[in-house]
Amino acid sequence: MPETQKGRILLAMTGYNSRQWYEILSQEREVVTEPSGAADPSITYAVVWKQQPNLLSKLPNLRVIFSVGAGVDHILSDPTLPDVPIVRVVADNLTQHMTDYVLWRVLDHHRQGMLYRAQQKRRVWREPPQRPANDVSVGIMGFGELGRAAAGPLLAAGFRVNGWSRSEHSMTDVATFHGEKGLTPFLNATDILVVLLPLTPDTTGIINYRLLKQLRKRNGLGGAVLINAGRGKLQKDADIIKALDDGILKEASLDVFEVEPLPKTSPLWNHPRVFVTPHSGATSDATYLAPPMLEQMDAFERGEKLKNLVDRKAGY
Ligand code: NDP
Ligand code: OXD
């Protein structure tokens, strides 16, 4: 395609600062933003985060939808989503952010950061019992791009690692489980549960009281630990609080919530054993993620296959 015929981009982001994306994408292609581009027949690509429902169906010549995130539930929830390929983010930069988050939260819970911070506030000098990492199993629920990447550094830090996915996977030194049948043995062998699942009809509400009860509860640790950086609607916020209060969970780190931003009235904010971050586990940095998107558009126009395509039937 000659330079002048490069497909135009609609940038449609809700609750997201799109300025940097606009600046980078518009260096190479014409970019329009809502609402001016809403019904524009010249739009070939849509780059989106939580686009307004029914917006994309108005674009008669839309060829590809690009998610600015790894998850695509925010796109697939649109009831009139046009039947065009969806490309999601798979990128070293985003993966590194998530690996950092997982390591940070696992190590902080493991080395009892919550307890020490509370002790420090009260000037308490007390050493609690501490198990070494090789006596603790971290179970990664959602053993995909992000889950598998986090496994290596966790192993290197000495933890035992379990992985659970929909289909069968194997990884050196990791105990892998899959499907419904694999879920209970996976949970029974897990002390610290790290959730990195996508939100699909099958996974909605999966992190509930019944599931949390199946986590391993080792003597001396005072309950299992939950870390959710997948999606908020995977979990039942109220069940997490009940599991914490019943001693099933010792602590939780939550990056995602049923309702975001987390409402000011949520008891999770003040719970002494919950660590809250504002859906910032792995940020989508346009500096790193927009250039490969532009490269994919160029490749598509040369007739090459798109990479990192979403399986719409599976929902991720
Ligand atoms: P992938 O698609 O690479 O991995 C998803 C994993 O979940 C796969 O292992 C998949 O199994 C598994 N899975 C999906 N459905 C089921 C199911 N029903 N039962 C068991 N396992 C299932 O995604 P990523 O690793 O790239 O990202 C994971 C999620 O992380 C995203 O969808 C997003 O929601 C979230 N995320 C959150 C961020 C944050 O800032 N908090 C940032 C980025 C992503 P299989 O391998 O068999 O396909
Ligand atoms: C993502 C996210 O899906 O930021 O990438 O949540």
C-alpha cells in the first residue's frame, strides 16, 4: 500500500489516558478519536480500551481491533462487536511489569511484610516463625504468557511452583495441572495463590469461598494467601473478606476488583490483611506497546498474518 493509503486508526479508550498513544500512533498513521471518528468509513483499525458499546459496529470498513491490554474482556463485552480479528498485547515490557508485581507480592507475604509493618507502628520487637521459600508452594492460576513468565523468577527465588491452565502445559520444575479435574489437586497443593486468569464466562466468579477453602492451610502460617492480578470479576469480594475473617485466608493482595475504581465504601480498603493496588499490576506503556502495533498494521497491509490473535470462542 502506498504511504497515503495507510489504514486510519480510531483510538477509543474509556477511563484511560490516551494522549501518549495518540502521539506515537499519529507519527505514522492518521488517528481519529471519538466522537469524530465514530461512524467514519475510512477507519481500518481500532485501538481500544473499554470502547463505548456499539461504537465499533458503526465502522463499515474496520479490519482489525487492537487491545491496548493483554485482557480482552473489555472488548468482548460489547454486544454488537463486529466479527473482525482482535489482537491483544503480548509484550516483554508488560510481562516484566507483571513479573515484578507477582514477585513483589509473593515475597512480601512470604516474609510477613504486613505483620512487620503493623509491629513497627506499635514499636514491637518480635520475631515470628518464618519458613524458607523452598517450603512454600506458589500456585499460578492462569498459566499463560504472564503466569509462565512469573514462574521462572519464583523458582529462582526458591519457591515451589504449581501452574493451572485450561489445556495441558509442561514446564521444568513446575507441577502443572489443567482443566476442572486438575483444579482441586492444584489448590490442595498451593499455599500462595496467584491469579492471572482472563475473564471469560467460565472464569467469572471462580475465586469464591468454596475455592478458597481448598487452598492448603499449613500449620503455623495461619492460612493461605491470595494474590489476584487477573480481573476483578473473577473474584467475589465478599467471599474474600469472609475467607479472611474465617481464617481460611491469612492475607490478600488485590490489584483488581468486582467494581473499579474500588468504591470508597468497600471494606477491602480498611481490612488490616488486604493490600490494595489500583489495577496497576502491569501497566500498558504506549512507548513500548504502540510501535509493535504499528508494525502489525504494516505487516497486515503487506498480507502477513496477525500475531497474538484472540480466540473469540474461548473468550481470551
Ligand atoms: P494468556 O491468554 O496468555 O493466559 C491465560 C491463561 O489462563 C492460560 O494459561 C489459559 O489456559 C488459562 N485459562 C483461561 N481460561 C481458563 C479456564 N477456564 N480454566 C483454566 N485455565 C484457563 O493471558 P495472559 O497471561 O497474557 O494474561 C492473563 C490475564 O491477566 C489477562 O487476561 C488480563 O485479564 C490480566 N491482566 C491484568 C493486568 C493488570 O494490570 N492487573 C495486566 C495484564 C493482564 P491455556 O494455556 O490452556 O489457554
Ligand atoms: C491488561 C490490563 O489486560 O492492563 O493488560 O489489565
